[in-house]
Amino acid sequence: MAESRPPLAAATDLEIVARARAGEEAAYRELIRRYERPIFSLLFRMVRDRELAEDLAQETFVKALNAIESYRPEFKFSSWIFKIANNAAIDHLRRRELDTLSLDGSPHAETPEAIEATALQIGDRQETPLDAVESKELGGAIEAAIARLRPEYRSCILLRHVEGRAYEEIADILSLPLGTVKTYIHRARNELRVALAHLRE
Amino acid sequence: MTYGPTDHLSPDDVDAFLEGRLDGARREHLHDCALCREFARLERGVVDQLAALPPLAPSPEFPEQVMARVRVADPFALRALATARRRLLGERSAGLAAMIALTLLGSLASIVWTLTHQAVLLGAAHWLGAESYAVLWVGVRTVASNLIEQPWYTDARRLFTSPARLALTSAAASLLYVTGVLTLRRLLAVPAQRVAHAAI
């Protein structure tokens, strides 16, 4: 008897994981579709290099999807994959000691083309030229301020206020006590407020 | 809880304000205190700017590049494995019952055999004891005769000929041991970590 299954787009993460475990290739693709942007955004804002962020995102997905059998359903899939991505970013930052990075492109880029290719691309929304200038100025300033935060503050603030994750989930993702996560987020907001003060004047 | 006019908003209160769940008393304070109002406004500004950051997309080839490196489980192989397992073990409860029955039967057979063959077991234990003793004795004699034949044996023996020498040798050996342990501890100590890191 043919088994009727709900469309993947309407299924929960857990249902999709179960279908991936049963060998349904489309389920793997759906997990990539759901998480490629949040994971890539987090990694890009952590390492500030498009090519590197893409490599780390690829590493994250390959690791997660090849270990889908070991995923424990009592945790949220999003927490699990963000944890793998954050580990990849932190490992990279530790290796390279790239705690503060250039906003205008990869610090390893040597030619103008390479700088352009690795620079932060903001705004694939429809914007007027004025909007674009304003958004670039504001977005650029806050992106620069985020880049200057300590990596652990950066992870916390991005997960909380850009990805909209709950404090408890962030504590789970980063394996930190809840109080530490709150402290990091408060400190990060303070640093951002100070860094953006010149825009208000 | 009552708050005075100088009880400014705590970081948790600011979080509550940002999430729109600030309680009545704190809301009242926020209304009256220009300092907290300004602080909350600035915090709101930072959070709004963060929330407005656009999601960034990897290259269009990204899904294919990932899928090229992912091992998708073969559904036919999975089904064949499940069928084979079912045939071999039957239902899970039947398999469990068979395993328990086998264990019980094995234990019972072992007890019965032990009780009816006590003489055999005793003989085997005696033989094993005698053989072990002989092997141990031969080993000790071999090691001892080898030691005695070493050129440094006479000098080493002098270290233990009087209580004073024995004490001195023991002290030197203890010092050497403690130094070794401390050096190892220092070498194997985990370096302090600056960045918090989650492991999967």
C-alpha cells in the first residue's frame, strides 16, 4: 500500500529528519533549503569572508547530514546544526586568531577583485538609491561594530537578535550557562550602543 | 516587590522591555525616569538595527556542492536490512523472550553440571594451582639469578646494608618520584581557554 506523506515544505524538522534517515534524498535537500541562509549568515558575520563562510557552511551541512543517524530528537534540529556551525567558526577563529576583521572584505584578499568578491553583500531587497545608501551606512556601521566584538559575544548577539533564538536555546547551542549567555548579550549590546553612538550625533 | 525612584531598570528589566513583557511597577518607573527611558530607547535602537540585518545567501551551487559530499542512506538497502532482521529475530518481543530463555537455560545447565561434577572441578583447581605455583617459582628464580650475575649488583646491594643507607636511598627515590610526577603534571596541564566552545 502506498504511504501518503505530507509535503516536505509543510513538515516539521523532526519529520524531515526521520524521512532523511529513511533514505529520502529530498528530505536532505529540504534541510539544506531551510537552514542554508541562517547558517551562512551566522558564519559570514562570524568570519567576514564570503568564500570562507561558504566553506564552513558546507563543512557544517556535510557533518550534520552525514551524522543524521546520531542526531537525538530530544534536541531541536536548529540547535544541533547551529552548534556545529558555531564550533566550525570558533575553531577557525582560534586557528587564525581573526578576532577583529575588515568590513570591506577578506583580510587575505590581495587584489581589488578579491576584496570586492569577499566583501559583505547587503540588500537583495528592492531599495531606492537613497534607501540603499542609508541602509549601507547603517548596516555597514552595525556590521563593523559586530565584527569588533569578541567571538563569544558575537555568537550570542547574532543568535539572539539576528536569528531570533531564545536565551535557553543559545545556552544549549554554545554549551554555556544561561546566566553567562545573558551577561554576554548585555555586554555585547552595551558595546554596540557605544560603537554606534557617533551615528546618533 | 516595591521599587524606589532610584531603582533603575536592571539588564533583565531591559530584556523584558525589549520583549514587551515589562511588569506594571517597572513600566511606571520607565515612564517617570528620563535616564531609564533614554537607556531603553538606545537599547531598542540597537536591537532594531540588529533585527533589520538581512539574511545572507550562499552561492546558488551551494546545495549541490553539499549533496555531492553527503552519503544518503539507500532506502532499498535499509528496507532489506529491516526485513532480514525481522526474519532472523522475528518480532522484537519474541527475540527478547528467546534471549532471556536462553540465558536462564544456560545458567541452569551450568549449575547442574557444577553440582554433578565436583570431583572434576576440584581436580582441575588443584592442577591449575600447582602449575601456577611452579611457573611463578621458576620465574622468580630466573629473575633472581639474572640479577645476582649483573656487574652492578654488589654496588647496589651496599645501598641497603645499613639502616642509614636504606633511609638515604628511600629519600632519594621518593624525591625522584615526586619530581617526576610534578614535571608530568606541568607537561600534561590543559592550557587556559579564552573562548567558550561547544562540542557536539
